[in-house]
Amino acid sequence: MSEADTKQSAQTRATELEHGFSLREISQKLGQIDFGSSSDDDVIIMGICDDSRFARPGYALMCLPRSQDQANAYAASAQQKGATAIISVGVEVETELPVLRLENMLQAGQLLRRMFKTEGAGSHYYGITGTDGKTSVAWMLREALARHQDKPVWSCGTLGWMRDPNDIRDIGNTTPSMLTLHAMLASACLANVHSVACEISSHGIAQERIAGLDFNTAIWTNMGHDHLQDHGGYAGYLGAKAKFIQQTASHGGNVIANADHADIREYAPEQACWYGHGLFRDDVDLAWEQELPGLLRLKTRDAEVVIEDIPLGDFHAENVACVALTLMVSMAIPLAELPDLLRNITAPPGRMQELDAGLGQVYVDYAHTPEALESCLKATRKLTRERLIVLFGCGGERDREKRPKMGEIAVNLADIVWLTSDNPRGEVPAVIASEIEAGMRQTGTDQPYKATVHLQLDRELAIAEAVDALQDGDILVIAGKGHEAYMDVAGQRLPWGDASMAEKYLHRKQSGLAA
């Protein structure tokens, strides 16, 4: 780990407390203390960490359920660095230090709320879950709420912990660790932040990183295929999403849900507020239609408005509709006020991000699921005057079921395909590509593919070749990585950027044409 990585990790995996905390006092409310070989004297906790590498004198180390196999080693390491106590959450720890034993993650969340003094926090917590759209909805919701009120609005998710677009901090995961999340919300309280929009991943739900937090509003954007290998299949993945939504509803929170997904229809609670595509329907609270690129029409049962200058793509129109209904429900903002509030709303980096191509059009998009790739290509097909070109791959050590599906989508919707690598991790890129190609083949025909397919596993060379092939009227979509600034290859995280790489070869091409 580099010095910069260590510094950044320390900011998110360990935190000092504003005031010392009595271990005995907290045990009387939540858990039991085992003082071990130490005396019965109380211990004052001055800070807390969930990674033993960042333990300090006076800190308590949280040992969470996933650390069971290494809990004793982590506790010993923290003790060497001066830690004064261990907080075990459903794990057995053998140590000389005093141990506060908690039964589950819910108790751990309650502990952190007491330690960070956020139990009576006035911030409105928005939780956004779904296969795709979480980052865009969080970004747009933060921007819209900031326009609506004078107090600051934060968000956290795939892009990091965002205080504003110029102040983004890495948090490691879409939904950060429990400690990171609670520390962030404590900072929000101190900064008088009105609202916090959090992306809630299936992993974050399954690992109970959000335990102890009652979200005021839960948003369910869509359902597709992603991370199925980590949940035992689609049913487990769907169940994780539904669990968060239902928990929010059970304590009286708002639920905003997409009516165009059958599984969401089945698993969302009865009191959900619905948005859906198609103006002439009576089964939703807010209907939407994108009649022209960048122009969104919203309709309730008795009124309608038009939002101008929104980001391109039907999927962004759907995201804006989701944000619109969220504002109407959570903030009681009338439909008539939404055009001024949402006009010129922006999209996050790497979501249909247009580059200056000069010849043809080039978009970088994060689409890395079948559903997202299909939406992206359908949106760009509407804008294409000549050929639609797509460059993509699939990540290694991730949901293998989606690979042939994405291959099929690519050759059915694009004219030219560059098949390449995308975070192969520990897998062989050629094997990943062969599983994608399996979905491209046309059975019962002499033609192997519906589109022209190029295999170039070196992503830089693939981008260079695709840019070189770009002609006037063409559109090139570079899909899969979006904003990501790295490439995961064989255990190493290498610097990378789709946008910067494409711009490099676009500049070379433009310079050659000018010459």
C-alpha cells in the first residue's frame, strides 16, 4: 500500500471521537464487558477503527463478523499499536484487552450512533439501491436538493464521499464500511448538512453496513444482473435489495420505486410511490416520456410539465423522473416547480460522457451490465446518422452469466464491436472474451455475427483502433469503466482512464487530419 493509499484509508477506516467514551457506560446500554486479564477499571475510548493497521493508543478496534477467522490476529496487532479495547460483533476474540461483546451488527450500529452522537440528527437520509442508476440518481438528487435549499447536501457511493463536485474523497466501496458511513454522517451533522444521498449496494445490505440507520427515503431504481455470484444467484440478489426497501418502509420511511420492473412491483411495499415510462397510464404516481433527446415530459393524474436540457439517453430521462418523484414525495415540492429546479441538471462523470471527437461522436459510459449496455446502445442508436460502434468487455471474477448476454446485445444493437478487456482481475482475458463471444454467434446461419466484431484484448490498442475507424456520422461508445481511474489486472490496480485514453487518440487523429 502506497503512502497516499495508507493516508486515505486511515481517513475512512479510523476516526477520533470528539469526546472520550466510557466503555463501562456503553456496556450498560448495549453489550457486556469482559475485562480479561486486565483490571476492572473503566476504559475511556478516544477513537475507533475497523482495521488494525490504523489502531492508535486509546483506540478501540471493531472486529466485525467477516473477520472471524483473523479476529485474534487483528486484536493482537491493534494491542501492539496501543489500542485499549476490542469491540467484538458476533465473533469470539481471545485477547488481554477489555472486550465489549455485541451480538450483532444492529447493536454495532446503535453503538456508533451513540459514540458519534447522531441519534437525533436532523439530516434527511436518502438510500438509493438498484442494479443501475444509483450513481446518476444520487448525483442528480444532490444537485437538485442543493439548488432547492441553502444548506449543503452530500452524497456517497461509487464516485466517493462527495461534499461537492470539487471535494470528493475515496471510500473504497459503493456503500462504505459501517464505521466510515457513521463517521461521514457525524461529519454531516457537524456541518449542518440538510440531506445525504447514499448509494446502497447489495453487498452493503447483505453485510449489514447500514445497520442502525433509519433512512427517511429509499429509492429502488431497477433490477438486472450483477454480482449474482456473491448472493447465490438472482433470488438472493433481489432479496437483498428488497430487504433494504422493506426495512425503510417498516419504520415509516418513503419508498420511491420503478413501476417498469416486475420484480420491483412484486417486492416493493404497498405504500410505495411509483414512477414509470409512458404518459397514458394510471398505475403510477408520476409518468415520464422523452419525446426528443434532452426533453422530458412528466405527468401526474391531473397535471404535466416539461423539463428541458436534461442529459442524453432514455435511461437519464428515467433517472430524472426518479429524482422528480423523490423531490415531490420527500420535500413536498409541487410538480409545477420542477422545470426550474431540474432544467440543465447534469450527469456524473462516465455516464454518457461526451468527448470532443471532431469527427463523429464519442461517449464514455459506465454500462457494465446487460441492462445498462442495452439502454446505452438504444439511446445512442437514436442519435447515430451512420454507424454505431461499441467497445466493451466484462470484468473478471464477477457474474459470468451476464457475459454472453452482453455479447448478444452488442452485436444486435451496434454495427461494429470491439471486444476487449475490462478489469480481468485474476482471470485470463481471452477466456472472458470467449464467454462473451458465445452470445454473439447466430445459430443456423452462415454468418457468425450480426455485426462486424474485432477482438483486441489490449484495451488501449482497442480504443486506438476504434477511434481510427471513426468516420463522420458515426458514434463510438466506450462502455464498462466510465469514471474508473484504474484497471484491475492479476492482483494489481493499474492507473487507467477510458476518457483520457480516448482523448489521446482522438487528439492524434485530429492532428493528423489537420496536417
